[in-house]
Amino acid sequence: MILIVAEHAGGKLAKSTLEMVTAARQSGREGPVTVLVLGQGVADVANEAARYADQVLVADLPQLANYNAEVWAAATAQIAQEGEASTVIIGGSRSGREYAPRVAVKLDAPYLEDVIQLSASGNALQAQRYTYLARVTETVEAEAPVIVVTVKPGSFAPAAPAAAAGEQYDVELDLPAPRVEVTGKSVEKSSRVALTEADVIVTGGRGVGSPENFATYVEGLADRIGAGVGATRAVVDAGWRPYAEQVGQTGKTVQPKAYIALGVSGAVQHLSGMGKSKYIVAINKDAEAPIFKVADYGIVGDVNQIVPALIEAARK
């Protein structure tokens, strides 16, 4: 089987899990696409996962109420061994990158990290990933009975529901006692849609001029059209916006239906994080800005003059 470890929050399946399903189906590896759901009170997550996978394995246990790298690695490795998985696919989130190498060690398996494409190459699994600050795309191969892969978020299109729901099975786990205890957790509160889940994203760069203009124009347009808010690294480094909103090589990778870039020059590091958006709209007063090379629609002009008109049009 091809084993995918589901990412979920608040009783809902994360978009990244649907991206991993697409990666699994494109990989050319043999076996049913199987989603492993770890947690407590995850019945709704499992039901949702069954709409996309061939089968769903559910571990609904009190010991899994909170994420722990040691426990997640042990659970994943156990299921991979018992199910004779050919491939284990884990999300390239912060937690996924934490426990995926542990899974590879437990399985004595090759580890392909942060991949953006998967395909079969004979008996090997071939993957592509970015390197040299996304200036180079390298191709790597691994051939082994089982291979562990992490998928870069936003690199694959989310899977569509399958024709028939997959079967669900409860699984038993032999879990180790965690050596690290989570004593508290804080969740960022926002009324906006999460950046990685948004169908439309409005991103601001240094070209908007100031933190006040960012709030007025970038957030103003995003709130008017129900979009997520993104920022370039320069804006985050300047202290205008939090790191959670950063899009690019050192931030989040997104793949929305529409990406609206306001005052964004289009450095290669930023393009690596949003270049697969279905439609890219750019507004910049510099006609030579690199962002226009990838934009589907471009307006050369001052963001501070054009965006108020867009907000007014959206209001009407």
C-alpha cells in the first residue's frame, strides 16, 4: 500500500492531506492509497478521508490526543511494517518534518524530503525538489522496499473525491510512553481563512509603502473579497507583518485559484512559493518587475491609487 499520514485540525481534514493523495496517485507505486488517521475523536476526519482514499486506517486513542513526534513516528512505522507499505507519504509541515526522519530510521528506508513531484522510474521512485534557494530543481531517485517521502505543501493540486468511498478499519497500536510532554498550546486567532487553505490570496510587498498602507489596501481588499492575507519576506523582515503570513522559499508554499500580488517585485524566492497558483494578478508601478513574467493579468501603476478602486468595485 501507499500510506499517507493525515494532517487535520479542528475535526477537519487539512488541504495538505488531499495534496498528498494526489502525490500518491501520481507516484506510480503499487498498492491502494491508504490514509492513516491518528488522534482522539477523529471519526469525522476519517469519514472525510474515506471520500478520497481507497481505504482509511483509524487509530482513535487517548494517547494520540496531542501530537508527539516520538509517538507519531512509532505509530506510522508500525502500520507501514504491518501493511507492507511501499511508500510512506507525510506532509512537509513543521510537525511532519519533525517525525518523518524518525519513521525513515525505524523502517531503514530512504528519505526523500520536501518533494514537489513524484513519478515511477522503473522500480525506483523519482522525485523533484527545489534547491539553491529554489533557483534549481533537482531530480532524485530511491529504490527500496519502502521509501519515506515528505511533500512540500502547495506543490500538488488537492485530490478530487473518489467515485466510491474507501473502507475504514480500526487499528491497534503499541505506542511508547512519550518522553516529552506538551504543557500548553496557543493558536493564532484570525477571522480570515488560513493561508494554505485559501482559494484566493492577496499578498503585499514593500511596494505598498508602509504598514498602514498594508492594512488599508492589502487587508482591505482581502476582507472585501474573503481572501487570505500573504506577505513577502521583505515585509516580514521589516516587522510589518507576522512570519505566519510569509509566502516563499522560507515561508509558506501556496497554490490558490487566484493570487493577487500588490507591490510585489517577484524575487525568485517568492515565486517558488506561489508560482503554481491558477491565476496570478500583479499590480506594480515598475513595469520591469519580475512578477509580470509569471502574471496572467498585470497592471502597471501605483497600488495606492488602483487598489481603492478595486475595493470600491468589489463593494458594489
